[in-house]
Amino acid sequence: MKTKIRSKWLIMSFLLVSNFSFSQQNFSLKEAIDYSVKNHVNIRNAQLDILNAEARVNEIKGIGLPQINGNFGYTNNIIIQKVFIPAKTFDPTAPEGAVIAAEFGVRNAGQAGIGLSQILFDGSYLLGLKAADVYKELSKKALIQTKQQSAENVMKAYYSILVNEERLKLLSLNIGRLDSLLRDTKAMNVQGFVEKIDVQRLEVQRSNLSIETQNVNRLQELSYYLLKFQMGKKTTDVVILTDKLLDINVNELLPENEVDLKYTNRIEYSILQTQDRLAQLDLKNQKSANLPRVVLTSNFNYSAGRPQFFDLFSQPWFNAASAGLIVQIPIFDGFQRKNKVIQSQNNLQKIKNGYDLLENSIDLQVKQGQITLKNAYETLQEQKANMDLAQEIVRVSKIKYKEGVGSNLEVITAEISLKESQTNYFTTFYNALIAKVDLDKALGKLYVE
């Protein structure tokens, strides 16, 4: 019995480990970005938009192909229409002015046929084909924009986790260092060398570090959830980051004073150019409404009429065929076309105005990104020096305290200053990384396929 239970536990353990190993994946920053631009829901929806655009192009092309429709109809004339005709038409002896009411038609009538129409010329159709291709191009650019947004979100979430990892490591070191000092202080208190309040100060500091560690751990858990969300993974999946914050070369964060700014590198600018082309085609389409429209039509039908319903199918049907050419020439539409052209011209001008607005916006984003990153970089250097200095102060204050020439309060104050400098350093490090992402986005270098 025990052997069976042990076997079941082994099988369950194996399944749990196998499932954990299957859902666990390692990701570098680049791998996380690549995963997100392939699997995020927004990306998949943007890809579906491209398929819709392709279907829309084929739909418009289909308008120019022959349109063939079949038809079948049946009519039951419950009360047949009577026609009044002079009685002399059928009876020469009828009195003058007499009329008779004759039924013209049969009670049951059937009709079946097929019709064909073909556009020979339509200015709107030709422009519609061009516009459909441009619309397809616009959907492809929208996909690139969605990928860039996804890459930006993943990078920011990834960096947040890397920074929190280092904060947790330093908090753990600080706690270990404080625990060692607390043990020594307790021993000195037992021997009567220090007061009880010295121990209590250290215990308060230890409690504060423990609380901060718990908060950062919760923040780190939330950061992992956010990263998985931005990547398009399930929250139950296990994600392990392979990149480390210390692997990042801080000097690469220093922005150049002169940047090679090209508006066309921004996907927003490229999208605006495509919208410009669409607006121009729309204006041409409205103007082309003044051109004639030529359509070829043809029909082939069979019809029959009988007093009795079932006789429709026992007697022969008679065929008929026709072919025609329809030329529709616009003459007057109450100035509708004129006002549609005005609206299209205004829409086109709005897009033209958008170039200036977008260019100014990009200039502002680049300048803002440069200044923010430069400030963050310089602050980072200062915070690194402050952190090193605070660490040295902690070391010296502990030596003084152990040798009896320093106070416990001095050590605690130094520890608090060190923790604050560490927090400031990693906060600034994160700000510098985010500023670098924002600047690359402003320059159109964030994610290029």
C-alpha cells in the first residue's frame, strides 16, 4: 500500500515539474520584444486588419468583374385586371358605344432568367482600386506602429524588473550587515558596554528594512505581471530574465549633442503621408463623379402563364433575350458633387497642416528626450558617487563604533543615508533608461523591422 502511494506521489511530482518546466521560459530583452511583436493580442488584431484590407481590395476589384444574377418569380393573379374595349372590336353588330370588360392575363404566371452587367467605364471605380491599395498600405504601417508601441511597453517593464532586482539585492545586503551589527550590539548590551536604546534603534532600523523589502517584493511581483501582459503571455507563465542591470553600459546612455533627425524615420510621419495620398485620391474621386458611367447589360429569360398552377410545368415556356448599353451622364444633382469636393479639399488641407504640427511635435520630443536623458545621466553619476561615499561612511562609522569612539546613532544615521542613496541611485538609473527609450522613440529608432 505504501509503495502505491509513493508511486502516485512520484507521478504527481513528475507531472508538476514537467508542467512547470514547460511554462518556464528565459528571455533576454531582445527575446522579450520579439515575443511580444509576434504574440500580443494587439499585434494579432493589427495583422487581421491587414487581412481585412486585402479582402477589401479584392472586394473592390470584384465590382469591375461581370455581375451575374439569376432570378425566378411566380405570380398568382387572384383578381385579374379587366381592360375595357369597344364591343364592336369582337362583335360588329354590337350597338354603338357599347364596351365590354375583358380579362387580359392569366391567373398563374412564372418567370425565370439570368442577367449580366459589366462596367465599361467608371472613374470612381478606377480611383477606388488605387485607394484600396493605399488603404492596404496604411494597415501595414499601422501594424508597424503597434509593434513599436509593444516594444516600448516591454522595454519599460523589463527595465523596471532589472532595477528592482538590484534593489532587492542591496536590501538583502543591508539587512545582513545590520543583523551582524545588531548581534554585536546585543552582546555588548549584555556585557554593559552599550545601552538598551542602542539595541532598540537597530531593531527599528531592521524592521524598516524588512518592511521596505516586502514592499519591493510586491512591486517586483506586479512588475512581472505587467511584463507578461505586455508580452502577451499568461500571468500563470513563469518568466525568467537573462539580462542584468549591471550588464548595461551606463556611458551609452549619454545622448549626443547633435542627432541625425529624419522625420521619415517616424512611423507616424509615414502614416500621415499615406493618409495624404488617400485624401488626394478621395478628392479626385469626387471630381470624377462628373464623368459619364458606361455599363453593358444583357438578360435572358423564360416565362409562361397558365390558368391552372400545375399547367405551368406541363406546358412549354417561351424565351426572350435582350442586350443594352447604359450611359449615365450627370447633369444636375443639386450641387451635391460641388459640396463633396469642397469637403474633400478641406480634409486634404487639414492633413497638409498636420505635417507642420507633427514635425514640430517630433522636434519637441527629441529636444525633451535629449535634455531629460542628459539630466538623468548626470544625476546618475552624482548618485553613484553619493552611494559610494555613503558606503564608505557606513564602513568607517562601524569601525569607530566597535573601537568605542563612535556612537550607535552615528552608525544608524549612516545606514539610513546609505539606503537613501541606493534608492536614489536606482531610481535615477531607471529614469535614465526610460529617457533613453523615449529618445529612441522620438528619433524613430526604437524598433525597426
